[in-house]
Amino acid sequence: MFNPNNVFTKVITLSPALLLALLILPVIGGLVGVLLPAFSYIPALGEIGLSMKGFSALINTAGFSDMVRLSISSAFISTLLAFSINLLLVAAYFTSPWLNRIQRLLGPVLVIPHAAAAIAISFLITPSGMIARLFSPWLSGWQSPADWLLPHDPWGISMILGLTLKELPFLLLMTLAALAQTDLATNLRAQHKMALSLGYSPVTAFFKVVLPNLYPFLRLPVLAVLAYASANVEVPLILGPNAPPTLAVAIMNWFNDVDLTLRIKASAGAIIQLLLTIGLLIVWWCGEKIIKRITQLSLVNGTRNYADKGITWFVHLLTTVIVSCVLLSLVGLILWSFAGYWRFPESLPDQLVLMHWQSAFSHMQTPIMNTLLIGFIATLAAIVLTLFTLEAEQQRGYTLSRFATIVIYLPMLIPSIAFLFGLVWFQEQINSQHALFNVIFSHLLFVVPYVFLSLANSYRRLDPRFMNLAASLGATPTKVFWQIKLPMLATPICIACALGLAVSFSQYLPTLLNGGGRINTLTTEAVALASGASRRVSAVYALVQMLLPALAFALAWFIPKLLIQNQHKGNHA
Amino acid sequence: MIRHKQPHIVICNTLCGLILLLTAPFFSIATEHSPTWQTIVNNGSNKPVYFHAWGGDPQINIYIQWLSEQVRQRYNIELHHIKLTDTSEAVSRVLAEKSAGNYDEGKVDLIWINGANFAVMAQNGLLAPNWAQSLPNFALTNPDKNPAVTLDFGVPTQGMESPWGQAALTFYYDSRAMSAPPYSLAELLTWSAQHQGRFTYPKPPDFIGVSFLKYALIGLTPESLKHLLYQPATEQSATLLLPTLWRYLDALHPNLWRKGRYFVNNSTALRRLMGDTELSLALTFSAPEVPAAVQRYDLPTSIRSYAMHDGSLSNTHFVAIPYNASHINGAKLVANFMLSIDAQAKKQQPHIWGDRTVLDLSLLSEHQAHLFTQPNPHPSSLISTVQSPALAEPHPSWVKVINHGWLMRYGAKGQ
């Protein structure tokens, strides 16, 4: 006999295994697809003997050590900066309504794809950018743009700036998401209040009382930021130096080079990139342990105040600078998208025209449709899989193994450049011809970790008493899942959806490679145009790229309110 | 672009109709001569064709969109433009397919290609051979008298690619920033010393960057040794010719934008810097993009184009079909339509794309040839009255030697 409860329970039981297989097979397959060529095994080029010549060619590349140094320093410094600024902001505004306001101001940055954000920042800091225009010629005396080094400076300062500004809102959102969990937040805020009443000044109280309990929730986001910063290609392409570039950019160039034998060197580079990223993650993890050990004593040394006034003022200043940078680049983007002739040092264009929007929109329909279709399917699949996996956890009564957790976050931590090229090869092997399916599948790899990350804690921390009560009233687990858990999780689910969409919207390499270049999304179009064309068209694309995910987040904010309102109405009726 | 549409489109449509009528007889003669062409039309129609072509220029993208409307009307072919940031992406894809044992269901049907990309694909047997000369419209290029349509950077095409357009290295400058631009390599050096940081060229292996280096190499090589550039590069010839180039660059680089520490990645980035007025002098391989960019507000109105008096590097660009393309016949139909008089005439219109035709206009009727003339040149467009000798592309093997040498000397400068 057909019993929906049984079917549901079966699906639930199977989903963790399905989720793991879905994530682990392509990543491992992709890595194998890179490992073989790295040791000179490419039958298509007539290379079938295993050798190390890829690695020796790599080490002999001019500027190889500079590439590695640049990748390491930019990733580490930008992550450290974004993380520290995030902590300072949260510490200084922990009890103030400004924390949420700042998050709302910086929110839009979170949803801009990295490429678009990098373009916006380059508009800001180039010698002919918004900052220079605002101060010229009355202060700087420049009649034509100065020949200064930003962006593309050899030290990677512009790149660090770009990555920091882009990752800060992500970390802030993750911090606030952790603090949105009712029980954790109540505890932490109560403890913070207690510390204040014991005479600790607010910032010190945050670092001594709140941070040690909060950090476990931030570890993964920070590691993801670090991994991303060390291996991404969009930001260094637009803001970084190119003589030499970062390792990841060099690998991409070698993969795409006309000289096909460079594939061997590129694959060897991908392996080095993988080791470099893993190394950075380990260093961060060790650093965390060391800092914990060192600061253990000072947590309880009783000091109430460490120059808190100064820190608070510094944070005010920092916030103002960051927020004005973000606003100024937004204003710059909007102006460029409407600009007619706009000669330096004018701070406003000579005329405003609709031409760039019109010509962009006449070519944008298909990319927008593709972006939405891929985003919605990938996100829906990710949400269902995540919820079922988490439900399976609760029905089994124990959380996922450490191994499984690592696997889920694998695509976030392994540099995509290290396995995507292999994944394309892998998909060719199993003859997966459907480009749209391949793209959705590859997006799923990147969407799942973020969705899981943003849902897992809320799900695991649901107050079990509700479920126990429902069960004691005779509700089946299926009923509890659909009628108790899901409604209670409406807000986190909506946020996870919006995050999943934003992640999918911004994917560049997976769309390009796994779709065989046949699937055009807003992001692939934007990056293709950013490599050429005009600032004006780039600005239009960057703005539309921002608009789509912003819409998703607006809905994520609005829908739960609507649901709650309806519930209340229902109760009154 | 939108501004130009209304009047021109109407005229253009009527003209297209006329051309169709005029070319119809030619077309039927060609089909009689090659009975297989009808088979190609039958087999190629009603199917998609995936055209992998660089997608960095909106103007060209719009022209390709027009092409796809035309082949839909004629053959019910769904032409998809896969926009590449670099042509080598398509080369990589075909190789990946070959390594995965995909010999007849390739995803790339047609590639816009020339130079080193072509040489690599041809060498590795990645292209379908001996088809270009069978296209009915290929005869319009007068291949016997015009070697530029069967030689790609000096390498015989062997029917692996069909010509699409021609380009010459053109310079453009901001007339508000200087009284007169430099007209030769020697003048460029003195000019750059007077205008510090106002000129740069894209970093090799970018096409324009390498082209600038080739122009410099040809210009700096004494007449008696020039023939070496048109033979495969050897270690001997490289050590003989390259040091003069490096000496020239050593002198030039400190005067460049960012003092030569940073080079942009492509020529469109160059155009953006011209738009920002960070640069006052730049170069391009498609002269008509300059006035078009001025009309789109991307460049200031004070921009003027010109050709160097000591010569302009010239080459042809082609379309090729991978050996494993899924829709070989459809791709041939598209390539043939690209060579038609109406497609070539439209392409040469400055407000459409402005790419020089590969057809031999002397083979056309006066009326047909008239379609290729330019009514009112834009002040920023290239005026071709000044004599600038065409410099033929060196043998493609020089590209690798120049790239390698450049990257070793300038590519990995730390600070």
C-alpha cells in the first residue's frame, strides 16, 4: 500500500547519501582530470608517459615565485583585514541599532558579483576615477589624470582593497545570521550585558565575552573567504598586476593559451594552487589556535578597558570611509551608465543619455532568462537537499559525521580553478551533452555549501520542545516537518534562497566551462564586455547584476513578514 | 547605434533586396558548377550552427546578430553566437573534445580565427580541410590574384578557412593633448619622451600588443635582413634581429603609461584609457571602431585616426570549421553567406562595423561596388589619402619568439 509518510521517510533517509555523492563525485572527478595532465598524461597530445616536466616548467617560469607570493599575500592580508574590520564593527555597534543599518548599507555589496564589484572599485580608484575627479583640479591641480599606480599596482594593494570591501559584507552577514539565532543571541547579549554591569567597557566586553562563543560560527565563512581570495580570477584580472599576475590568473591563461602543451604546466599549476590554498587554510587554523592559547589568560585578567574610546572613534571613522567608498562607487556606476561625453576632471558627465541602457537591454533578455532559470533550479535543488539532509540528521538523532561536513563545504574550500577544468573533461567522459544541465549541476556544487551553511545552524537549533509537543499530540515526523519546522524556519529558508540565488547569479568560471560557452548569463556577458567595450556598458551590466540578487534579498526580507502577518490574521479569525 | 537606425535601415533593406536580385544569376551559375553545393544546402538547412567568436565589441556582436537573422530567413539556420573573451577558449574546447574521444559531435561549428590560433589548430589536425574553395561566393575574392585570402600570416590555408575581413594597424590620438602625433617609430620615441605616460600597448600575447611589436620589429630590421622575418624563426635569426627591438623597447618603456611597469591586457582596455584621457595615443586593428566609439560617447570628440608613414601591418581574418563539428554543412552555408556581397557591403559600412571587405571589387558591377563606398566620413575616422605602405605579417613562428622574449624581459618585473 502506498503510504506517503513511508515514502517521505525513505527519501529523507537517502538524502544525506545523495547529497554527499552529488558533491564528492564531481569534485574528485575534476581533481583526477587535472592530476593526470599535471603528470604529463594527455593522450590527445600524444603524451602518455608520466613525468614531472609540468612541475619543472612551472618552477622555471619567469616570476613564478612572485606569482605565489602575490597570491598568498593578497589572500591573507585581505582576509585578515575583512575579518578584523568585521569584528571591530560588530564590537563597536554590538548594542547599537547601527549594526543593522550598516549591514543594510553594505548589503548591496554582498550581492554584486565579484567581477562587477571589482569594476566598480576600479572606477573609483583609477587616476580618472571618482575620487580623483572629486579632488581635481581644485585640490590636486591635475588637468589630466595623474599617472599613478592604482589599480594594477605590483604589490596588489588595489586587489586587497577590492577583496576586503567585497568580503566584509559577507562576513558581516554571516555574523549577523549567527546572532539572529534566538537562543545564541539571547545568551550572548545577556552575557554582554552582565559584563557591562561588571564594569567592562562595551568593546572589551565583546572581545572577552561574546567573541569566544561567536567565533566557531565565523570559522567556516572566514576560511571560505580565504580560499576564495587565494584562488579567484575575477578580482585579480580587473584590479591586480599582470607582470606577473597571481597564480590563479596565470593558470587560467595557460589553460587558454594557444600553445596546447602549456596544459601540462597549467595542470601542474592547478595542483600547486590547491596546495597553496590548503596551506593558507592550515596556517589560519594554526594561527587561530595560537591566538586562543595566548589570549586565554588575558580573557580573565580582569582588565575592563583597552583604549575603548579610541577604538570606537576609529571604528566610526572606518565605517564612514567604507560606507562612503561603497556609496561613491555606486554613484560612479550609475553616472557612467547614463554618461555622455565625460572628460577628466569634470565630476559630472557633459550630458546624460539613455543610449547605453537601451542598447544593453536589447541584448539582455536571453542572458537574464538563463540567469534566472539556472539560479532558481540550482537553488531549489540545494534547498530541498539541504532541508532533507538536516531532517534526516534529526530523525537519526545524530549530526553528520565530520567527514560529511567537510565534503559539503569542499567546493567552498577547494579552488574552483583546480577542479573545473577537470570536471569539464569528466563530463565529456560520461558524455553529458546537455549544456544547461551541466551548468545547473556545476552551479549546484557552489550553491549547496552556502545554502547549507546558512540553514544548518537554524535547523539544528530549533527548540526540540515544539517537536516533542507535536509528536506527543500524535503528529507524524512528516507532519512535524511540513507543518512545524518549515513554518518556523521561514525566515532562514528565505535568506538561504536569496543567498543561493546570489551565489548562482555570480558564477563565472562554472558557467563558461561547463556550459561549453553556450549558455550566456548576465555574469558571463558582463565579464566578456568588461574585457573590452566601454565603461558605460560595463556599468549598465554591473548595475543589472546588482539588481537581480538585490531583488531576491528584498523578497527574502518581505515574504516571511507576509507569512507571519497571514498567520496572525488566521489566529484572530 | 540606435540613433542611426531609422533612415539607414530602410535604405539598407531596399539595397539588400536589389543585391539579392543582382547576385541571383551568379549564385545559380555557381550551383550548376558544383552539384554537391545543393546537397550542402539540403543538409545544412533547418539546423543550429554554433559560431564561436570574440564577443568584446558590441558593434560586431550586433552585426553577427544580423547575420543570424539573415541565415534564419534563407536557410532556417539557428546561428548561435558564443561570445569568447579570447579565441583560444574555442581552441581549448576542440582539443578537450579530441582528448575525450569526441570525433564527430563537437560543440564548435564555426570559429572566427587567424594567425597563431589557426597555425596551432592546423598543426594539430583540429580543422576540416579543403572546403573553403568550394563555397560559391569564394570566387568573388579573386583568390588567384589575391593571395591575402589563402595565406594566413604567411601560412597556406589549404581550404581550412574562408576569409571574412581585412585589417590594418591604425593609430589614433587625442588632438586636444598634442599638436601633431608621431608618424614613425623614431618619432614615437621622441614624442613619448615629451608626453610621459600617455602611450602604452597591450601586453603580449594580446593580438594588438604582438602586432605593435611586429610593426616595430619590421620597422627596425634593415632591408637586407627583412626576408628572415618571412621564414620560420630560427635561434640564429632571432639572435640576429631581436636585440634591436629590445634596445628600442628599453628606451621606450620608461616613457610609457605606468612607466611600463603595468601593461593592459587588450586593445579595448586601451580604448577605455583613451576615453578616460589617461592616454593620448593608442592603436587598434579595426580602424572603424574609433569613430563608432566616439558616437557611443566612449571616446572624446577630439580623437583623430591616422596611419604610420613608415608602414601599417596588415592581415586577413577568417572563419574555420573544426574537424569534429556537429553541423559542418550549416557552417559552410553561414561561411558562404558571410562572403556574399550584401553581407560584406554591410560589414564595411562604418556605422555597422567598418571591417574592410575581402571581395575583389573589380569583379563586381559598378552598382555593386558602389555599395562599399562610405558616404560622409566621421571626423574621427581614418582618412586613407596619406600613403602608408602595407607591411605583410611575419611568419607566425615569430609570434612565439617575440612573446617569449618579451615575457622574459618585461613580463616578470617585480616592483
